[in-house]
Amino acid sequence: MGEQLLSVGIDIGTSTTQLIFSKLHIKNVASASSVPRHEIVEKEIIYKSKIHFTPLKSKTEIDTQKAVEIIKEEYKNAGIKVTEPDTGAVIITGETARKENARAVLDALSDFSGDFVVATAGADLESVLSGKGAGTDKISKQKHSVCLNFDIGGGTTNISVFNRGTTVDTACFDIGGRLIKYDENKIITYITPKLKDIIEKENLDVHEGDNFSLEKVSRLLNIMTDVLCNVLGINESSYYSHFITNKGLSNFIKPDYITFSGGVAKALYEKEENPFAYGDIGVFLAEKIKNSEIFEQFNVVKGNETIRATVVGAGSHTTEVSGSTIYFDKSVLPVKSLPVLKIENETDFVNEYNSKISRFDLERPFAIALNGKTGISFDELKKLANSVSKSVRNLTTPVFIIFKNDMAKAFGYVLQGLCPDKKLVVIDGITLKEEDFIDIGKPASSNFLPVVVKTLLFE
């Protein structure tokens, strides 16, 4: 019989703030004679909030109180109590992640939203979530193809590439619909610094306080569209590097299909009667993209979501489940935002651990990530446990060990025998890398744990 987790996704974006609730259906997919293996087999959205404008106190600060009020109102509208969600994520995206109080807002919302609703930010994760929320991964899997998603929001364009359903690359560029804003009188109130640099270099007559003129900003719209064409290898833009948020695509694979999501994408697929309605350049940017060579040279298909893609990803695609043969002390769970110490050479565990441990605050818990070995012998397991026990002996915090391969329960028993005074959480079925953070929830009724792997990036 399957189980369900109630998941909430909250997206505090450059332009909009949204919330969804989903039911995650979990089932043991192993045969009766095999070790149990639980997977999320269905994700059912049960509530979508209204789309709210993200509340700001100033150009550099989010209005925390109003953000919390919006989320409280949507919980009430959904008929769900704050304590009910089992898992989920509050994600802060685009230019909003660069606000002075971004981390404080995330902490306030995740604390308000339940025991295991985690705070997260970062361009790579946002790219993956928006692509999955748009359904690009499913298109890629169903068509046995490479699919690329452009999630064009208010402040950034997040790019994710899927090959037969698997994420293979991500990128992010500072291109979006609210890089220039104007008021109801069409007076320009905001221009992002990156566009100001181009305005100065190109000697364009576009300034804050001026009347908005589509003719005057047309050159900027063309430049941003050219950069997106450059991503696909259509041309080369001298401004490509200028707009990179964190990184471009690592290994370009020509996609068979392209999808668009985000607020700007909505205007790509649906005609906007009043292009000035949102007080920004989003509709005009959409028009430029629609008339670009992207639509001439590639198969553009519509995904499941446009403006809601990221929040759907946050509510339905952040949570994984651990392996079922695990070892844990439930008194230390849930735990959030454990930094990851990744061990690459497990045969030289002690030396690699010692070389990396200075990066961590030893008064706070962290997770040790290993691949583990399939078909490991008991002697090899004991040898590795011995090395781990020597390394963690002086830690005063609980010890968290995360394996990629299935060996957590046996390893946990052996390690506990070597460290009887330690509180241990040893799980498997989770792949981690350096600079990841991991959140581990309370056990469900079956013997598995909900897990979120994320990045935390703030400026």
C-alpha cells in the first residue's frame, strides 16, 4: 500500500510570489523478494495560489511581513494548517535572491511553514526546478530526446537541459522582464546595473526618470535576445559573458525541442492585449524572442506550465526519498541545511577528510558524502567504518553519513559499534557533490526518510 506526503512549494520571485500544495504518492517499487525500494511515483497538485506581486520595501529589501501575510492567506484559502506539510521548499529566485534581507526572509518563511519546509536559493537548482515544473524533463523522456527549457522571469533566465529525462546541464543569465520598470505614467523607475553598463557603452538615450520609449529600449531587447540565440549556437554575441549569472552551459548539446516557462514565456504563448500592463519590458522581450531565429531553427513546444513552472518544481520536485535499508537516530531529525563534505577517495578517507575539515564549523553538524561500493565485502566495510570512526571521534555534533550506493544499514551498525556514544544518521540512495546542502526529514511510517538536496547562494 502506498503512502502520501503533503508538500508545499513557495516561490519568492523577482516579479511574483506564488504557492502550491502537492500530494507526493510514494510506493515500494521493489519485488516482494527484494530489498524495499521506495520511490515517488506520482505528484498531484491539489492547490494553486493566486499570483501575487513580490512585496518590496525598497529596491534592495523584501517586505518580510507582507510576504508572510501572503503565505498565511494562501494557507487559509487552501484550508491547510501551517503544521500540516510533511515536506516542501521555499525558494527565492532571480533578482530577489540578491536583496539585502533575502536569507532572513527565507528563514522566516521556512520556519513559519512547518518542520521540514526548507529554505533554498541558487541558480542551478532554480534551473532544474523550473525545467521540471514546466514538464521539459517529461517531454525529453517521452520523446527520447534532448530538450532545453528557457525559464524567463523578471530578473533572470534559467536554462536546463534534459537528455531522455535526466538533467545534463544548467545555466543562468541576467535576462528578464523587469530589468527595466516604469510607473503608471510610463516614467522609468528602475534600470538594472547590467543594462546601465550597456547603455553607457552603446551611448543609448535610456535613463531612470525618462519617459519609457519602446524605440529607445529596442537595442537592449535585441541584445538580450541575441544572447539567448548565442546560447543555442545561432550566433555570437559580444555581450554573452556580460549577462552570465553564474555560468553558461558547460557542454552544449543541440536540443531536439525547446520549451519556455516563466512570466515572459506566458506572453510568448498568449497574446497580451495591453503590453504596458505590468510596468516592465517583459511583453516586449517576449515579442523579440518570438520573432527571433530560435523559433525558425528549433522545434519549440509548449510545456505544462509557464509562469508557475518554478513554484510547481519547488512543491513537487525538491523532495527525494532515501533508500529503505538505513540507520538513524530519529531524535536528531529533522535537520536542515547541512553542508556537504564530499569524499572522493574512500580508500584514503582519513587524509582527504583531514584536508577538507578546516572548511567546516565543527560546532555545527555537516554531512559526509561517499559513493560507497556496490557488492562491498564485510572486511572492506569494516575498514571504511574504522577510518570514519577515527575521523569523527572528536565531533560533539550528531554524525551524518550519506551514501550513493546501497550500504547504509550495515555500515551504520558497524559504525555505531565503533562509536557507541555518537548519534548517527546513515542513509543511502542520495547523490551529493561539494557545495551542496542537504535536508533530512522525519521518518515516514515506512523505513525511509524524505530528503532535499539544494544549493544556498546569496549576494
